[in-house]
Amino acid sequence: MENGKKRTEKKRREHSAARSGNLQGCPHFGKCGSCQYLNLSYEEQLALKRKTVRELMEKHCKVQAIIGMENPYHYRHKVHAVFGMDRKKNPISGVYEEKSHRILPVESCLIEDQKADAIAGTIRGMLKSFKIKVYDEDTGYGLLRYVLIRKGYATGEIMVVLVTSSPVFPSKRNFVDALRKVYPEITTVVQNVNNRSDSMILGDKYQILYGKGYIVDELCGCKFKISPASFYQVNPVQAAKLYEKAIELAGLTGKETVVDAYCGTGTIGMIAAKSAGKVIGVESNPEAVRDAISNAKANGLKNIRFYRDDAGHFLQSCAADGISVDVLLMDPPRAGSSEAFLEAAAKIAPKRIVYVSCNPVTLERDVSFLEKKGYRAREAWPVDMFPWTGHIETIVSLVRK
Ligand code: SAH
């Protein structure tokens, strides 16, 4: 019954997309789960996203025009391809079909970087002559499971991560040489060993096969080191606009004490540090904090410090210690912030709060809470970080009443 229902829903979506005849030339719509809006024009998507934000936020503040992309294609600078076999045992690469473990072969994708797609295709073509078997999920035999490609937007540096089921990779040196001959722009190649049975792409073991093991990108005048597993916005063009708007709304004059909560690898805080007195970043993921600290060093920033802690707990101790904060920047995950965090924020009473959100529903909930605690929302800026998908990013600036 459930399956029958799912099939009908899929058929209905495919049918409605085909009828609208506006799939942007993507043959995978309805099968691949990435894009939901290929049957809408880009203008229609922007209007729909802004409408969603307006419906939630207009009772709080003015909702500005959505910041969209000039060219909403091939924006993903992090691409992964799943490797497997077709019925005739030929290697294929692509994505898992929506909610399944069947591989949908994909040659090129409208939202992925084209060079990254080409590299995945070239690797697939090289497997036979190097006698590399792709991994078979059912039997556990075979070596190559996934290929992850990350590209720096400003620098053009490219990292290729070959995810294998075992650390033994025969003729890896020749394989890397042959790949680099085709793409000299590949600056590093890493092998990652993943023998897990879930759908996580990366395992815990890494071996650098070529180069430094990471790439560097530049955004808003700061350099960022990107390792295979680092969090870094997948759409750097829009990330730059998002961060610039957030910093503009923070209204920094060079003297302020700023907290960057849920700071990840420290991107927003580091950009803010150039026009603030000092910045305090807090983040719960230890690897992200490590990257943040080394990024700050590489940028020669001396007025920023990072702490590994739960953001709510950290802010409560700041409140208890009577630390004075002028501006609070916050960028929580989809679940939004905690009441403990928001209570502590209100106690510390920064003049301004800039809330960056990837989920307008929890954003609205948290803004309502802050309004009860003495803040007034001034404006909301939707930013389209993920064209053709349903994801909505929004920045809201709040001031102390
Ligand atoms: N501002 C960053 C990352 C935002 S993603 C950027 O733009 O790159 C949200 C971050 O919140 C993630 O790095 C996640 O690890 C972190 N996080 C999630 N829950 C947290 C918590 N309770 N306390 C601190 N950080 C948390």
C-alpha cells in the first residue's frame, strides 16, 4: 500500500513536470531527489520562496526582495558520485534514486559544477584499464564506492577524494598520475577508507595520494581551508552575498565585541573580525573548531577566539560571567536555536542580533521568542542558496527595544 502510494506520487510528479514541459533539460526529475522545482522557472521559484518567508515573517518585520543568482546553474562546488554496476556489470556512477539504494546513472547535473561531473565520468572510464572493481553493496566485493570532488570558487583548486572499501589500492600512483594528466587543475587527491554499511560517504581513515590533502578557497577577503569532511557552503557565489548581508546588518564600526554562535569553521566570524573589536566563535563540532582556529591563523586574525561548546551552554556562562557583547551573530542548524540559548542571549542583551537561518519555520519560532524577551525584528532578507531545490535561507536583523 505504502509503496503503491509512493509510486503514484512519483508518477504524478513526473507527469506534472512533463506536462509543464519545463524540466530545464534534466532527464532525472522525479527520480533523483535533489531538485524539487525543475518544473518552475527560476523567477517562479524565487517568488515562491519569498512568499513562504513573507507568510511566516511579515507579522514580525518587513521582508525584503529575495537575493537570487544571476546564473542559477552548476553552483554546487561539492559533488559526490556513487559508483556501482549496471545489470551487465558495467561500472556506472551517479546518485541514489530518491529514498532507495538503486544508483541512477548521471553524466551531468544542472546544479553541479561541470568540471566535477566531468572528472567523475573520466574516473569511471579509467576503471577498466586499471582493473579497479566498483563496490557491490550486496556482496561487499569491489573497491571504489564513491568519488567526492570539491572545488574552490575563487582559487579553482580541486580536491578529488576516492572513497574505497579497503585501504589496499593497487596501482594508485599510476591511477592518480593518469587522472592528473587529464586534469592538471586537480591540486590534491585523497583516499578515504569507508567500510560502513550505512549511507555515510566518508569513513574515518584518510591517506593523501597527491598534494596537501586539502584545498583553499577565498570568500569575502578571507582564505578558508577545506578538508574532505569540512563544512563549507556548497554555493560560494551565494555564500559571499549571504555573509556580506549578514555583516552589513551587524552594523560594525571596528569597536564591537561580537559573538558568532554556531560558527562552523568560523567563516562569518572571521569576515566580521576585520571590522569588529573582537570576535568570539562558538561551535560544538571539534573538527570544525580545529579548522576555524587554523583558518584564523592563516588569515593573520588576532582578534578572534573559538570555543568548542554547546552554544546555549556557552552563552549561559557568558551571561553568568557578565560578559558584555554588542552584536550576536547566529547561524543554527535546521532545528533552530534552544530556549536556553535565546534566554541567555536576552540576558546578555546585545544591541543587535543577526540571525542566519536555513529553516524559516524555526526562525519564526525563535524570533517570536526573542520579541517576548525585549527584541524587535527589523527586516528579513531571503537568500537563494539552493536554486531548483526547496531550501530557503533567510537573514533577520533584530534590535534591542
Ligand atoms: N556559520 C557556519 C556554519 C553554520 S551550520 C557557516 O556559515 O559556515 C550550523 C553549525 O552549528 C554546524 O557547524 C553545527 O556543527 C553547529 N551546531 C549544531 N548544534 C550546535 C550546538 N548546540 N552548539 C553549537 N554548535 C552547534
